[in-house]
Amino acid sequence: MAYIKVDNSKVTKEVAEKLLKICPFNAFDYKNGTLSVNANCRICSVCVKRGPEGVCTLVEDEKKLIDKTKYQGILVYVEHHNNEAHPVSFELVGKALELAKVRKEPVYAIVIGHNVKHLAEEVLTYGVDKAFLYDDEAFLNFNVEIYTNVLEHFFKKYQNNIFLVGGTPLGRSFAPRVAARLRTGMTADCTALEVTKEGDLMQIRPAFGGNVMAKIETTNNRPQMATVRYKMFQKPPVVKPHGTLVVEDTKDIKKDSLIKLLEILNKPKAKDISESEILICVGRAFKKQADLELIEPLRKHLNADVACTRPLIENGWFDPRLQVGLSGRTVKPKLIINIGISGAVHYIEGMKESEVIITINNDPNSKLFDISHYSIIGDLYEILPRINSLLEAK
């Protein structure tokens, strides 16, 4: 762990006053002629770079580098509900197979539950090299404590290099717990993944409110962990299984938990825009809620679902479940029509994999035009009535 060391033999009242002044975090205390660093220090090194020479020094503990050659395999957690695998698991398998080609690394899947052998057999049909099955009555319902014990058991035994989890409500609870237990890093809600020939995973996600794309590495810890949202990657084709099913012994896994399941309440089924084939998505350019009637003829003609961006959620015009983007739903329809949407990064990342993208916007510099297959530059209040007239003429 790094820290700032102060050489008090070089500290005078003037030196102390200068350091107290330049520190942005008020991290120095000066008492009885002694200058010390307090708990406010963020190790920003301003005192080292701009303070009097030789007074403050950045001390970094020498960290033993891991032998990366000891870690092999890309592991995918197969999430399941009601004896059915969540589709995001298969999308992650597809991405893992792609990453594995870079350095010819094996791809594994792990299934935890009770009477779920069929899920392990199913994931083999997507081309994984091994499907590991942890089947026990204690694993019947998801328990983050017990399931973390399973992953700890697996990693100690197999030392895999990369571990991918779906960015679902369950995955967002599970993955950080595993990362903390294994003392490794984890990047949430990645929009892209790359791997180097040395096996280092490049975890890419929007940062600073979606204004930049950050590329994150876990340089000296394994496994490298990332969560990825549903509909970000392509599901691989079904193939003739070539991998093997490995049934793991569960007797040595701790099954005690402080969490007690009292009741399971199933949410009522609602329309999920992630599954929509045709979407009309509207944005802040609509001046009032009544103006949304302008899209009705087009919606009826295409039998489309309607979604929106965050400003319209904040206006109270839509249910939050209808928001597209990284702070809403990730979608991949056959056709999406963007109307009056500015094109912020977090929105684009949530819909850029759509098969056909049509954009209507009065800003010729909108970033949505860069990814659109068809673009119309103009005011939606002029364009939509003309489209509706054409539809009425048919």
C-alpha cells in the first residue's frame, strides 16, 4: 500500500505552511514543530510534485507479481430461473468463445442448483469445452452466501483466468460478492470486452456520465471479472457438443447461511422492450405529452412497441421500464426508429446492436447519425405529419 512519508528534519514553519496551503484535502497536521499526514490523504502526490524538494516522498510497497501462466480458462456463470437458463448466459458464452480464440484458451460454464443437469447439458450445445455442475439440494434457490462459497471452491481448484456474469439484478448481487471473496477486481455493466495475448482482459464501459469510454484492466489479480448486460453480445449458434460435463462433489462446500428465504413472490409478467422486434423510441424533442400522438399512425402501421429516453421518464410520461440505454434497458430489435433523441453515449450503447436503425433529428451533427442506416435531418413536427399523410394515402 502506498503512503506519503514526511522528512521532519527538513520541515520548518514556512515549509509546513506551504504544504498546508497546497494540499487539496487538508491532509497535513502541524503541531509542536512536527508535520504529519492524517487520514484525509488521498495520495494524490501534489505535495511531492509541488512541495519543497525532499520533504514529502511517495512510498510504494513492492507488490509481488502473479504468474499469469498459472491461470487458464474463461468461465461463464449460467444464471437460471424456474429451471430455464437466462439468455444472457448464452450471449456471454458467445463472447467467451470469441475471446478464447486470441490465445486458444478453454471456455467453461458453471451451473449451480438442484436438478439442473439439463442446463449444464444445454450449455454444452453452445460450444463450451467443459460444463461444471454443482448440484445439491442446498443450492435449490439462489443464496448469495452459499453460491459465493461454490465459486470460491471452484476457483481454488481450477484457477480460471476470466469470469463473466450477466448484468442482471441477480448478477449484480452475486458478482461483487465473489470479487470481494477472491480479492480481485470487477467491472460492472461492460459494453465491450477485449483480451490481449498475455490474457489480460480489457473491460470497456462508459464513465463520467457516459462522456468517455473507460478501458479497465485487472493487472495483478485473478480471476478478472466483468458483468455484461443482456442483449450486448450475440448468442452463438447451437453446435454438436464436443465438451464434457463435469459433476463436482459438493460435500466440502459450506452450506450454512445467515440469509433465510421466507417467501418467493413472482413479479407479474410485463412487456419487456428488450424482447421487442420493432421499436419506436422518442426523446426530449417532444414538447408535450400530447404530441406523442404524432407517432401513433406509424406505430400502428408497424405494430411497434414504444420506448423512450430518460428525460421523458423524468417528465412522468413513461414507465421507467420503457427507458432505453445503460440506465434503462439494452435492446437489439430488428428495427428501431429514433425520433427527437440527442444521442448521448449511454443511449447509443444501449441500442447500437439493432439490426436496422432509422433516426429523425434536426441536429445534423447528432452522433446517432454515425450509427444509423437511414437518417432524416429535420424537425419531427414537420416530418411526422408528412409520414402520416403517406401512410393514410396507402
